[in-house]
Amino acid sequence: AHGAPAAHGAGGWPPPPPVVPAYGAGGHGGTGWGTPLTTDGAGAKPRRSGKGGLVAAVLAAALLAGGVGGGVGYQLAKNNGTFGSTTVSAGDSPRDLKREPGSVAGLAAKALPSVVTIKARAGDGEGGTGTGFVYDQQGHILTNNHVVASAANGGKLSATFSNGKEYEAEVVGRAQGYDVAVLKLKNPPAELVPLVLADSDKVAVGDATIAIGAPFGLSNTVTTGIVSAKNRPVASGDGSGNNNSYMSALQTDASINPGNSGGPLLDGRGAVIGINSAIQSAGNGGFGGGQAGSIGLGFAIPINQAKNVADQLIKTGKPVYPVLQVSVDLQAKVDGAKISDGGAAANELVDPNGPAGKAGLRPGDVITEFGGKRIDSGPTLISEIWTYKPGDTVKLTYERGGKPTTVDVTLASRVGDK
């Protein structure tokens, strides 16, 4: 991290996120397609250069293919009199080509009417394009915070459905740390169909995935892949280095690009397992030095976590974060998350009345496991903490003087973003 403070106040753990370099703006399912849904599925800004950065997939970019395609089309037409046609007709094709409901085409056709392209405009007219999807029949739309942040204060938001109909929207609540936001359509259409939510805890590596969104502004784009990994610690940001988000993400090789952010990642039954949120960029990306594109490393917020956040935002308008109430040295070169041991009084680094303090942790201790998951850094610890809820009791292992100790901690809460 560049320029990040060595420690953050004990009262605000997890701390304000560190500066993360080169971040840009912006199955439950069976092993194949069309596994039948079961009753346990809940129905219902520019990019900064930097090698290997995670790019929050948010803003639409200009697509130059129109000019190239036009030139090629003209040349082919010009030469039409010289070269014979190579078109072959499929004379024995069925009159009406039917696709199975469980095929990718069938699942996409069912999901697309519930996916929207979001346009966000700040008061000065600047903004971008992202994606969201219908969360309930009351007109709530689930998306990423970084998709709507530019328009949250005095800007304009709209959501366009796959049939081309556009509706004005307003922010119900935002959670910057989780990178989740909920919008509500001002005059929602009748008979909205929410997407079915899967249980993301039951997703397995290798499960089929479908991503739907508006990459580079190209609405209603469908791509496919698999779940490549689970519990991937990811920090993504808005390009300023000051507003980073943390997730224990689902990784997928389905093509995800700027503009896909906030869109659903579906399993092989068409149920939502995550919210597409970030991509890994290769070097400076491509596209003439513009925004990075997909290299097969996309990351999604697991839907179980996103649902908990969304329900809280709909209920109160504010996010609630589980906290340990310690200060962590985010620049420490250790294999774990080190509790800061300088720069403030001991009771400011570890709140003696907080979860960690009550469990006996002290400044200088290094947290190496949380909830049975290995912790290798401060951001990894934040990602894991935020998969829980305030009041949850979790096993935590720390080292002091090379000796490991395991304790139970009951997470406290913090309301709102700092």
C-alpha cells in the first residue's frame, strides 16, 4: 500500500482500508447446465495504470468496433461482383428451433428480463454504466456501491430493462466496505420477477457459471464459465485509493469486464450465487491503454453475504459491520495480521472492552487464523471478518512470541461507513 497509515484507531476495526495500488473505477448448482431448482433455493474511473491491479468493473468505455466493422463491410460489398458467395443454407433445419429451458440460452432468456443496465450521473454530469438485478417485487435493485457512488449525492440514476424500458431510481442504502448498494425504482413496473437466490456456501469449484451485464456499455451480454476458486481475499476500489472494499470472493473465468459490475453471477440452474464486482487486470490492460478487459479472472461477492447486507440496507438504510475493535498494522511484513504495537496507547490499539481485548489479545500479537481460515494479511482478515455478523462467536488463533493461542471472540458491531 502506498501512503497508508501504519495503524488505525481501535474503535474502528476493521480500519479504513489501505491504499491499494492500481485499482480502477469503475451451486448451489450442479456440475452442468440446467440442474433442476430445488425448494432450498430462495425464490422470489478511469483506470489507473499499474501492474496486476484489481480493476473494479464499473464504467462503460467507447467501443470502436463500429468503425472497423463498417470498413470491412464496405470492402466485402465492393468486391461482391468478383467473388462468389460462400453462404450455405441449412435446408433441413427445423422450422422452429427450440432450446431446452436448462440450456445456457434457456437460462439466459429467463434471467435477462430481471437484469438492468444502470446509468449513474453525478451532479456535474459525469458518471458511468453498470449492472443490477431485481431483488424483490417492490422494485429494489441489487448492485455494487461503486456503480452508484458517483450519483448518490444529488446525481441521477436510471435502470433500463432488457425490453428497453427505462425507469428512474434512487439509492436506498450503500455499503462502501462491502461494495453493495440497493436502489429502488421510483415507478416500478407491475409483476417484477426477482432472480432466484442460491446458497453460495454450497457452491463448489468447477460448478458452471453465467455472468450477465453491460460490459463496456453493451447491455444484456451473457458469458459463461465455471467457479474457479472460493474464498479468494480481494480488495477493490474506486481508483482514489481511499474507498476500498473487501470480499472473500467467488472467482470465475466467465468473461467479466468494466460495466459488468453489480450484475448477477448465476449457477447452472440460473440462480444467483454472487454479484460480479472486480477483475484482475494484466499490466496496463488493453484497448489502447484504456480500461482493462477480462483475462479470465473475475471476482464476485457471494450472494449470502450480499443478501444479508441488502436486507439491512432496506431495513435501516445503513450497513452494519462486525468488528474486533483492534488496530492492525497494514504494512507489517508478517505472515498474518499484526495488531499494531506503536503510534498510540495500548488501550487505543486494542480496546480492552472489545471482542479481542476481552479474549486476551495485546498489541504486537499476530492473528494467523480466523474461523478456521488461514490469515496472511490485514486485508485477508477484514475479508473474513465481514463474512460474519455482529454477535457471531468465532475461533481466532494468534501468535505471541512464536507461541500460538486459540480463543473465542464474539464480534461487536459498527454502524455505517467511515
